[in-house]
Amino acid sequence: MIYITAIVKSKSAYLDEVKSVLENMVTETRKEKACIKYDLHQGIEDKNQFVFYEIWENQEGLNLHNQQPYIQEFISLPADYLEEKPLVLLTQKIEK
């Protein structure tokens, strides 16, 4: 399994547009076969901060996910909609 935490920071002026795209990603991604978990969180103190927590069955499924039109829509957002480039952390779970 592949675990991902991704942090997206929207500029205040574009919060609604970015949030709408992210929410659509959640709706569509949860339909994907390899998707085990795909949760979106919004900052309490900073409403412009969004955090995804994802679990994927395998790399093949994640690769297919990244080619989907709703992911490409996010990737094609104008750079000035975001405070910075999204931070994506690919991790593995430590079993103890």
C-alpha cells in the first residue's frame, strides 16, 4: 500500500475556486478501484490550507489516478491561485 499526505495552500482570493476543484477530486477519486482512502481536511486556523490523506492499493492505481481529468484540472490551476507548490509526501506505514 502507498500512503500519501498532500498539503495545498490556496490564496485567499481564490479559496472558493480551489476548494471546489479539490472537493470534485474527492468525489471522483473515491470511485477509483485502487483508492482505499481519500480524505480532504481544511485548516481550522488557516482556511486556505488543505490536507489530503490518501491510501492507495498499489503504484499502478496511483499512476492511473494521476492521469484522470479531475486531477489534471487541479494540476492546470493557474499558479497564482496557490500560495506555493503543493507538498506531496509518499510514505509507508511502520508496523510495530
